[in-house]
Amino acid sequence: MNKNLKFFFSIMMIVALCFGYAAIYFPLDNYDFERLHIFLFNLCTGGTIILYFTEGIGRLSVRTGSFLILSLFYALSAFFKIYPITIFLSLGLASIVESLRIERFSIFPSNFFTMKESVSAKFHQASLLCLSIGLLMSSAVIINNEYIHVVTMDKLVLNTFFLGFSFPLSLITLSVIFSMIRLNGDGSQDGDFSQDCSQKSFSLQSFPHTLKHGEILPYIKNIFSNRVVSVICFWTINLGVIIFFIFILFEKFYPQLVVTSLLFIAVITVFSLYRKFGQQMQQKQFLSSGIGFLIATAISGIAYIFYQMSPNYNPVDTKWLLRIHIFVSLYGWNLCGLAVICRFNDFPIKLHSGIVITVHWLTALVLAPLGGNSPFIALMAIVGYIFIVLTLFFSNINKGERI
């Protein structure tokens, strides 16, 4: 990715965070700055990076550039509540995403149901599919809530669905993570393993030369056991989030706890696979930190459900926990993934990874959530976030060594 594009995306991410605190300085009764906060990061920046990464041509194509421009107008129309334009733009945006998904994969996501396709590719297509479905579902909610009023639910609100645009970012980050996992521990990547599975038979030449004849069967079992676990994680995460969202709409708290517990186990499993079989490279430090943010998101989500189940539950009293949940997800987990994607071919880069990761955790977990109640802390969070973004996006390439 060239410097101009990295600069543009970094500015978009910084402006997105600033809008998260805009209500502190410029309170408006009729407009919700949270929408711009969510859209600029998840849809405009994140969605464009997903398409850029999918095309893999090293530049912003006409199609991806069109998505970026239309998504900006989408964000503004949703913010100013000009919903006819929002609905129209969502159809165009979904069409762009689907055209790329079909070109890269297929109309029907058949790779979800085969063991021959890599788990990385499964998550990649799921990310694109989730992005297009999210756009269409948001339009359906707008039509229902603003015009026809067929379905009435307390949780069926636009901001709830708009937050769903963060899920495609999670899926594309998981795609990158699984592309770096050596499922059999001998150096082959998840993406390479799909080629091995497509062979009609295995031969001794396909195994590492260090294997003895009696070790071949355990080797095969190791490959497929880790492979099956990875596929189970794929289905648990994707179906789990969908089912969890349904339970949120119907306000079913105990089922929410069950699903979030399963999602938590799936995330821990992914972390274990990545720590054990992930290639040793600088990206691993940031993505491991990112999974840590994802685990923190799961814990805060479970805690929030317990608060909701309390007989004395008051949404105002738990707003701090919800802010932690949102900021850790968006500016912790998702930022790690997007930064690694944008600089995928640059690593290793010259920076002190431990310092950057520490400042990142301090900003996303502490300063950013507290900034909602204090203009001074909000300013500190923005400064810390600027440091993180600019460091990740513009640290020089280290050609001589790995950090």
C-alpha cells in the first residue's frame, strides 16, 4: 500500500475516534455522532480495506474507490437521517461487494462446506458476504422503522445494526490469522494445506523428510485434527454471532450467555492454535495482541449480559462497560487486523513492538472508554491513538532483520 493511501486511511481512523467524543464538545439533540464514529471506521475505512485486500492489486481500483466514495455519502446520509439516499446507496455498496465476492469466490459460498478449502479462505468470503448482508439488513431496518412499522422491537434500532459493520472486519482479520497458521506444525500454512487436501492420494514425497515411516499415520492425524478444530472454530464464530444477535433482538439473556460462552471458547481455541502453530514473525505480536483484545471483548460482553439480568439493571449505570466493549473491539481488535493488512508486505518494520502494544492497550482499554466522561481524558485518548496509528502505518521497513 502506498504512503498516500496509508495516510488517507490513518486520517479516517483518527477522525472516526474524534467523532466518538464529538458529543462532549458539540451536543446535538437531533443527530448522533456515534454513527459517524462507527461508519468512518468500520464501513468507510474497514470496508474499503477489505475490498482492497481482496483485489490484491496493490492500488485502489475504480471499484474499490467507488465503494469508498459511496460509503462516505452513506455515512453522511445516515447521520443527517436522509434515509432514501441511505437505502439507495446501500444497494449500490452491496452490489460492489457482491461483484467482487463472486469474482473471487462464487455466487453460492460452497467453500464453507468443503474441507478442501482453507479456513483462511472461508473467513475471507464470510467477511465479504457479511459486509453485503449487513448493508442490506440495515436498509431493511430503516424501511421498517421509518416507513412501514411492521415489526416492533425495543432492540430493533438502527445503531444496533450499524454496529454490525464491525463483524466483517473481525472475519477478515481471522482470515489473515489462519493464513499464518501452520496446521501441522512443520511450516506449511493453512492456505497451502488446501492444495494437499485436494490431492487424490498422499505419497511419502509429500511429507517432511525428517519423518520416519512409523510417524506418517500420527502426522496425518495431527493435520486433520487441527484442521477439524479450525473448521469448528469457523462455524462456531459465524453461526454464534448470528444466533447471538437474534437472542439480543428477542432479549433472551440465558441463551445469550450460552452463545457468548461458546464464542469465548472458540476465540481461546484460535488463540491457542495461533500461538502454537503461527509463523514466527513480527505480525504475530500484533495479531496475538489483537486476539487478546477480542478475548477482552468477549469477557466484557458476558459481564454486560449479567448486568442486564440483574433486577436493578439501569442502562445508565452500565454505560461505562458498554464503552469498554465497543472501544476494545473497534480500536483494539479491529485496528490490529487492519494495520497488519495495510502493511502486510512491509513487515518487519522498525518499531519497538512492546511499547506500541502497551500504549495500544492503555489507550483502547482505559483512556478511550474513560474519555466519554472527561474532555481531558478524551484528548489524551486521541493523542495516544494518533501515536499508535501513525506508528503502525508509517514506521520504516526494516530490511535487515526481524524484530
